[in-house]
Amino acid sequence: MKRRPWRTWLTAYAFLIPSLLVLGAFTFYPVVEAARLSLWRWRILRGDPVFIGLANYETLFSSADFWQAVGNTILFAVGSIPTSMILALFLALLLNRPLRGLAFYRTAYFLPTITSLVAVSVVWMWIYHPDVGLMNQLIGLVGLPPARWLNEPRTAMLSLIILGVWRGLGYNVIIYLGGLQSIPVHLYEAAKIDGANRLQLLRYVTWPLLTPTSFFILIIAVINSFQSFTQVHVMTQGGPIGSTTVIVYYLFQQAFQQFNMGYGSAVAMVLFVVILVLTILQFGFLGKRVHYQ
Amino acid sequence: MTRKLESPFVHLLLLVGAIAMLMPFAWMVSTSLKAQNEVFSYPPQWIPSQLLWSNYAQAWAAAPFGRYFINSGIVALAVTFLDLVTSALAAFAFGRMQFPLRNALFTLYLASMMIPHQMTIIPAFLLLKNFGDISPALGLDSYFALVAPFAASAFGVFMLRQSFMQIPNELEDAAVLDGCGRLGFLVRMVLPLSRPALATLALFAFQANWNSYLWPLIVTNSDQMRTVQIGLRYFVGQEGSSQWGLLMAAAVFVSLPVVVLYLFVQRQFTQGIASTGLKQ
């Protein structure tokens, strides 16, 4: 209290400066700069930038390749998220009890999530091998004919979706377990006294009280899908014939293979807006969650 | 009462799931120990007729993996250390000090967590390209380029601030009476008391950086600067689609550091994720 306030201010800013410098240079400045660059034509190997207004966006929104990338990204999200969420909820319900071997199960389900995505992608390339792959042997057991997985446009995205479900499952299980454990026990007891059976408990107690958790997982999963890149770059390079070119891979191609920095920035801005809207939705919804408590 | 009846069934379901989750890992290790002629036998064999450990030595020598490991080690440890330092300092200022614009700046930090890393890569790349004109050590294809963008994080500040704010003010008053400055109080009292939060942040930072791909892919272009993930990707390109034994051996040693770390401290990992909801 006896300290002079301006000395405190000075100390506070001294503490903040390292963090502010890094975030300023590599987060705040790039957002502004990406917005600016998106208004310029700048092929970095072919001379200086030229201001072209919104022309990059016009090209973008009339580009079949861009819409294919958007479509692929949505397909990836729609294909992997519901499956992953249903499986995760099911597993979390099974795990949410005193069990022997709980630590083992948790380790097994979570291991894919923390493992290097590059390493995991290489392993799945081998699993999807069209001639001697494990996957073809597995589906052969139920009588399905061998597929060409990553080598064919019809199945390439499906291959990435299966990998995506396998890799993201553990994360969703952990979050669902957290959600289940935050449901007060007395609600179950009250419902049981009212004569509810197990299915009714699930339908009328667990499921509604898990809505915020489900919504959280959904948004995070959509955001993650829109950011996926590594498995595409390692396994398919966006092919065959563009069937796995997702939006970040398209950005990468434009900016770092064609060196079209202005156009690439316009793609980045679209990505930014999509994720911003999703995040705002999430905050809006989580704000309502207080009603339940 | 019904628990005893259903328990074997529950275990059966969980076990089937666990086997499905672990199968790719088992397949990776199995293939990594096979001779080339066994790799392509169909139907696939799970147990190699002899364990060919030399695949590991051969894969290690087929590309400069030693160099990649040193690079990844230096970069991941530097990022972890710097992220902890910058986040702790900023979190202390935001959580325990009064200064003008505090709320505005903190809102800016929170908002920045919504920014996808992928949208910042073009300007960040161009910025480092310009730094390179000042000195090559600050430009593309340098340790600086790999470390600097991750030397601070809004997430770290947010997470540590929560922990720092729980420390009672009386403790700070007493420390000040003892002639301990703010930095002394932070180092001697706050940090030791926040060890769990610091450990969780360190784990996340190390794991995320060891596994990171897009940024090192963009900013490195020499073998001297490549990290393990990029090295593994180039190794796949180099070995084509034939040397699967060697590729699996390389996949094993590239993923091993984080997997081992996880097996030792998995509680910290999963609790950290459950409490922060941090996405991968």
C-alpha cells in the first residue's frame, strides 16, 4: 500500500514484456498482417505485391478447388465426429465405475492421442497397404473384398476418417468421463426412488446433464477437423485427384508450394472466420450451462 | 448388486476396445522386427520368425536421425523452458498485480486463444524471412525460427494465473515485510506452491512441440535443422513403399520419447486435459 503505484506498474510491465513480445510478433501481428496480405496479389518468386482489393476472395469463392477443399473438410468432420462421440460416450459410461484395470484401459484408449501423428500416419499407411495390409485382412474376415484404401478417391477420405476416430477417441473419453463425474449422485438416487430403470436414468438424467460436455466436445472436434493437415501431408498429399485436400492443406499448397502469399492469406482469413464463429458459439452455449447447477 | 453380474461383460467390451486401440502399435512393433521377405507375407504374420533388431540400427543409420533427435530435443526443451518462464512472469502480473490496461490486455490474451495457429503461418514465415536479412541465425532454417513463435503462449498464462491466484495475499504481505521483492516472492514462494500447474504446462508444451509438424515443415529446409517428425516424413519419401520394416522401426523411435513420458506421468496428462479441456 505504501509502494508508489507507478513502480508497481513498471514491474508489472517488465514481467509482461517477454510474453507480449512473442505473442505480439507471432500471434497478434500475423492476424492483422494476414488480413492485409489477403488484399494483395503477391507471388513471392515473381516480384512485388500489388494491391487488388477483394479480388483474392472473388477468385477463392469461384474456385472449384477451394470448394472441394471445404467439402472434403466437412466430409472429414461429419464422417469422424459423430462416430467418435458415440463410441466415446459408450466407453466413458463403461469406465465410469470402480473397475479393476481402469488404469490399463485409460492408457490404451489415450495412447493414440499423445503419439506423434506422423509416426501414427506411417503406421496406418502400412495398415492400409492395398496388397498385404492388415486392414484388408480384417475386412476379409467378415467377407468384404479387399479395398485400395488410400490409393482410390472413393476410399481415401474414409481411410483418414477411420484414423481420425481411432486417434481422437481417447481425448473424447477423458472429457466425457469428466462430465459424468460432475453429475451429482443424489440426482441418480432421486430418480431411482421414483422408479426409473437404467435406460431411463441414461435418457432423463445422464444425457441432459451431459449436454454441455457433448457440445464442448463437438465444437473442439469441429475446430480440430478444420485444422487437420499432418496426416494428409504424410499419407496422401491431398490426393488421389484432390479427394483428401482439406482446407489447411489447400492453404499450404497455395502459400508454400505456389508461393502465392496473398491468395493463401485469403484462405487463412476464411479459416479464421469459421473457427471464430465456432468458438463464439461455444462460449455462448457454455454461458447457459449455469442453468443446470 | 447387479454389478457382479455385469462385470465380466463390461470387461469384455472394454477389452475388445482396448485391443482395437493397441493393435496398430503392436503391428508397428511386429513389423519393425521382421526381415524384408516376411514383411510382405500374406496373410500377415504377427510373430516374426526371428526378431531382427538390426532394423533399428539400419533405420537409424539410413538418415541423419541422430541430428534430428538433437534438434528436436533442443527445440522442445527450449520451448518448454521459455514458455514456462514467460507464462509465469505474465501470469504473476495478470493474477497478482494492478496496472493500467490490465483487463484489456488480459481480454486480448483470452481472445488470442481463438486464433488458429495455421492462419498465422504466412505472416510469421515472412517475418522470419526478413529477420534472416539481419542475421541468418534469426532467419528461416534456424533454431530461432523453430523456437521463437512458441516461446510464450496465452494458454500458459491463463493456466498459471488460475493457480497463482489461489495463493493467499497474507503470504505475499509477509514476504514483502521480509524484504522480499516481487520477483523473489514469485521465485521462492509462488513457483514452488504451483508445482502441479507448472508440471502440467511443461508436459503439454513438450509433447506438443516434440510432435509438431506444420511449422517445422515450413521453416526448415536443410538436413541440419530438421526435427524428428520432418525427418521421418522425408524418410518415408526416401524409402518409398517397400522398406516397411525400417519405416516401422523409425516410427517406433520417433514416437518413443513422448510415449515413455506419458507412461510415467499419465495421471498428470489426463487430469490436465480433463481440467483444462486443452485440445491436442
